Amino acid sequence: MSRRSLTSRTLGGFLWVSSGSAAHAVLSTIIMMVQARFLTPTEFGIVGAAMIVIGFSQIFSQLGIGPAIVQRRELSAGHIRVGFTVSFILGCLVGVLFYFLASALAVFFRMDDLAPVIKVLALIFPITGLSVTGQSLLQRAMRFKRLALIDIFSYALFYGGLGILLAVTGWGVWALVFAQIGQAACTALIMLGMHHKELGFRFKASEMGELLNYGLGFSLARIANYAATQADNLVVGRWMGPAALGIYGRAYQFLMMPATQLGTVADKVLFPVMSAVQQDRPRLARAYITGVALIAMMTMPISGVLIVLAPEVIYVLLGKAWMAVAPPFQVLAVALVFRTSYKMSDSLARATGAVYRRAWRQWVYAAAVFSGAWIGHFWGLSAVAAGVGLAILLNFLLMFHLTESIVKISWRELGIIHLRHLVVACVVSAAALAVKTALIPLGAHPIVILAASLVAAGLVFLGLWFGWRGIFGDEGRWAHELVKRYASKPLNRLGIGRTREPSA
């Protein structure tokens, strides 16, 4: 594939995946706003506890088959069918195991209502086993537009539409359960319909071994990474109760919205792109440093504004009854840039096959999250968030150390990038704080405070963008050209901004 073609598909992928993630974030916010007014923190906590175990078990139900399909330089029809077969069989086996362990898991979490929820959610395993291979084939082919549309459709129709309908009509915790199952089933049916000619059942030991050689290394790191992302929820749910987990879970979910918007978007696009050029280390280095710089440029100002406006954000989105979410959310927001940026190192490590060197670092990260959350839970949810934030920083540094060993990037270059955007974040958040401080004595409603502060922050950011562009560095110039290039297309179609040729 030519450099120009790959760059064009990468940029198009970023736009489609980021657009899909933006729509997903908007839908998620709306859904959460509605559900929070009909469901209790305890109900969220019960499903949250179930999803901890489900997410962990899905690692074993897939064993990295999907990423192995994306990463392989030579992929045959046999690999595809073997991958589909292994994913479905493992999904069925893990689903059955999960069903029979439901009562024991309920005892472990000290939640009597958890067992029936786990038994029904066990259906997710065989369902997702049917969709993993199809999604991986689309990602490998860089069909990002189609992936984004499928994700939005299934999320909006089932997790959103069905989930809200059931919550409003009084289904309680089952509204969340059937919303999860419905979304998974919708995605699986679409994938089976799209790839019915490629998918099928086949078993060949050599092809399975080739997939699992990469997949097992990937899974070792994924187990650790999942343990890291859920260890804090495990501590809170097990030792602080379902209500505390419901509150902490919403705080972490708000952190994950921008992290998903940027880090996961970059990972979905750059993993297949980096895999395609995995032998060209200079190109990998350029892609990495550009991605990290763009993430810092976007997340650091967002982080500062969220810290300042957390109480108003929670009040407007969830309501007065959920104000306990604000303090841990403010603490977690400090680590937003590191939680997002580590995805770049993660993508690079997987694309170059460094899955085992990635794995031990993720186990260190998991241990740090558990330790930080365990120590913090003695002082409350904000202390848990602080312990988790320090673990996130450690993970970012460990993963950059791995990146440095693969491609030539200096710690100094990384530090300069983040210092530049820290200056921007401080200026922007100071503007939001000034407006908020001025409006509070006047008795302004939180909606007014939030809107006015966001407008002020946005105007200051634009002022820096146009008046002091140098502080945004090469990533600022790259983003400006990207916006200019793609924003001009719809305008040209309307005849706006097009240079007209003089008539003869």
C-alpha cells in the first residue's frame, strides 16, 4: 500500500471512528441522564459488579483471536474459519461456566440479587463469540465507517432505546441487563449477515496454533489490563457496597468518555495501520509522537475544565441526588491525559508483536491499581480515585519505556509536548474558574454556570489557537490542515469557497 493511500485511509479512519465515538458519547450521556432518574445507585452497582466478571471472562472466551486476525501479515480463509470456530466454542463454554458460578460470585460480592443477573448475562458469551471475527475483519480492512455505523446503530437501538424503555416502565436492574444483551445480539446478527460467505466452522491445529501464538500473549496483557481497569471497582464493590460502586462507577464512566473518544479511537485506527507498516520503525515513531501530541492537545484542556466544573456537570447530567460523584470524578480527571495516551504505546506494542513485554507491564499496572484502591478505600471514594490516578500515571510511564525500546523517541521530547499543553490547560481552566467564581455569588443556576464557563473556556482556547498557534506545535499545524482539508469538501460541494474559473 502506498504512503499516500495509507495516510488517506488513516485520516478517513480517524474521522469516521471519532465521529462514531462522538455520537456514542452523546448517546451515552443522554441514556445515563434518563436512567439515573429511574434507577438507583444500588441497581447500577449490581450490574456493575456483574460486568466486572463478564468482562474478565470474555478474555478467556476469545483468547486474542480477533487481534491476531488483524495483526497477521498473511491471513487465509482457513485462519478466518478457525478463528470463528474457536471464538464461538469458547464463548459457549465460558457462558455455561459463568452460569453455574453465579451463586458463588454473589456470595463473594456480598450481593444477594447478583446471582440471577449473572445467570442471564451469561448469554453474552456465545453471542459475542459470533461477532468477534467479523468485527476483526472489518478492522483489518480499515472499514472504519462501517464499524462506526454498526456500533452506533446497535447501541442506540438496544442499549439506548430498549434500556430506556424498560427503565421508564419499572424494570429496574433488568433494564440494564436486557439492554446489554440486546446490543450484543444486534451486533452479532449484523456481522453474521455481512460475512456469511467467509465465516464457517473449521478446525485445523496448525492454523489455530498460528492465531493463538499471538493471541495468548495478547490475552496475558489483556487479563492484566482488565484487572487494572476493574480492580478499583472490585475493591469498592466488595468492601464498600453496591451503592458506593454505583457512585464510583459513574465517576469513572465520565472519565472514560473522553478517554474512549480519543484513546480508543486512536487505537482502533492505528493498530491496523501500524500493523501494516510494522517493519518501518521511523514511520511508527512519527505516528506515535503525532498521536500522543494530539491527545495531549485535546485532553489536557478538557481535564482542567472538568476539574473546575465537576459539581455543575454532575448536577446537570445526573441530578442533585448524585452529587457524591463529583469529588472522585475531579480526582480522576487529573489522570485523563495519561489514561488516554497510554493507548498509543499499547497499539504500537501490539502492532510490532511485543505482546509479552507488554504483558508484564500490565500486571504491574494491575497490582498498582488494586494497591492504590485498597489503601484508599479506608479514607473514602476520593482517596480510592487518588490511588487509581497514581497507578494510571505509572502505567503511562511503563508503556512509554516499552515504546522507547521499540522506536527512537526521547523522554525529553515527550516532556516538552506535555508541558506546552499544560500551559494551555491552565489558561483555559482559569477562564472557566473566573466565570464560575463570578456567577456563584449571584445565585446563578448550575446550568447557567456550566454553560457560561464552557463558553468562556472555549473562547479562550480559540483565542490561543489563532493568536498563539506556536504553543500547539507541529500537532496544532497538523490538526489545522486536517480540519481545513476535510471541512472544505462539503463547502465545495455547495459552491462555497470554490474558486470559479472566468468565463470564456
